[in-house]
Amino acid sequence: MEVKARASKSYGYPSEFVDNKKQRNVKKCASYFMLQSDLNINEENVRFDVIAIENRDSVEWIKNAF
């Protein structure tokens, strides 16, 4: 999980910061966890969601984002 806050949208929307590099890093971490885990987890049981919070009244939940 990663949480970032910005005072304005001048640098873009929160969901735009989940770029290809960040997605690769999250996938690598999840793959390592699945290999090390005794749980019955495989790629078919995993999804990656993005929750983008712009302010207290604006929350975007992107299910199965990547």
C-alpha cells in the first residue's frame, strides 16, 4: 500500500501516479509474496485495485486496475 497527498492537482490526478514502473514493482512484490507464502494463492486469485483520493468528498476506486 502506498498513500500520497498533494495540495493541488497541478501535477495531475492521483491515479496517474500509478504508472507502468510502479505497476511492475507492485507485481514483483506480489509474486515474491506468493512464492514465499504457505497460502494457496496464484495469479488467478489476485487483482490490483487503485484507490485515488482527491479530497474528502472525491474517492475513485478502480477495481482490477492492472
